[in-house]
Amino acid sequence: MSQHHRRQKWSTASPKHRSRIAQLLPLPCIECGRPVTPDQNWHVGHKVAASAPGSSAGTANVGPAHATCNLKAGGKLGAAKTNARRRAKLQPDIRDWLR
């Protein structure tokens, strides 16, 4: 692991949330709504993306999510921004037509 990843300015609270949530299982998955049981592979997921403006880092914003559901949903916000930038570069600018 690189030094960059070792020296993060933030730390995750997922282990604390995980032990609290594990005691309450089965609970509905925050992504798909199906029950998450203790014997399944599950993650602590954010109801509102942690990177979203105004999202809270508290316990009200986390819940259990199936590992597959959480991993599938994980990169949607970043991908939307990246894809929008790529589409903007591919679309010709009207000023190019005027030259």
C-alpha cells in the first residue's frame, strides 16, 4: 500500500457502525430492501453518499447493505461526473463551426 493511502486525513467509522448494526440484524438492505442476515456477506453502506454535499457522517446515514449491492452502487456519483465531462469533450462546440 502506498504512503498516500496510509496517511489519510480521515478515518472510517465503519467498524464501530458494523458492530452496532450486527446486533440488530436482520435488517433491510439500504440499497435493495431485501433482508440482510448475519450469515451473509454485508457492508456498512451510506444512505446518502459520503461524498455528497450535506451528507451526515453520523449513525443516521449508515445501514447494512449486501456486499454486491454496496459495491454496485459505490461508484455511481463519481462515474456520473466523469462521464458528463467526457460527453462534454466529445460534443462539438458551436464556436468550432463558426471558424
